Amino acid sequence: MLLIDRVSDYGDEHIEVAARLAPQHWLACERGIPCWVGLELMAQTVSAFSGLELRAMGKPPRIGLLLGTRSYQAHAPYFPAGVELTVFAKLAWRDAGGLGVFDCVVREGGRELARARVKGYAPEEIDTYLQADLDG
């Protein structure tokens, strides 16, 4: 499920993307896009950052895992459908093993719709990581 449409801005520690979910999108209802979709928008934005960063180093993209968030704050129960949303993510912290934390904001124009600190993990060898988790 790809929700973001394009990268608007990218730098060493940040990324901004645009997304427009039409009123007929399968996640939409008559009131708009449920605010919980903001977390997925943020996760996809962080994933785009990781992919662009790896590409710049000549490496292939990795599968990443959304570990969660603290204090996801949505300012309304629904985002407007059919309008362009921007999602901004700024790297707050990361380690050498693939764990990262990003401060993220979803906006429509200049109005903030949601904010969160998102944690993700993108190990170099996802299959090894998943197998170790299955083996206990």
C-alpha cells in the first residue's frame, strides 16, 4: 500500500513528501481519511528517507519495521480527503545497527494535522533477524 506520491525535499537528516488520498480511496469514508492513517504516512516517509540514503551510498533499499510511536497526536479524527498533505520527518537519533527515531509532522497547507515520534528498525539482514526472532 503506497500512500505517498512524491518526495518534495530531502537532506542529510530530513525528508518531506506529498500525499493526496482521493475521497474514493479505500481508506477514506464520507468524513475523510481516518487520522490513524497519519502513522502509516509517517512510516512511509521514514522508509523513503532510508531508501534515498542507502541509494546515495550505492546500496539497495532494506525492509524496515515500524516499531511504534510515542504520543501520536492528531488534531482531528479525520484528515481531509482529496487535498495534498505534506509529511515531514526529521532524524532525531539512530544507531549503527539500524534503529532510528524520527520526529514527524503531517500538514495540510500550513495547518498541522498530526505529530509523532516514530521508531523504526531496518537491519542489514532482515531474514537473519526474523529467523532469530522465530527461533526464540
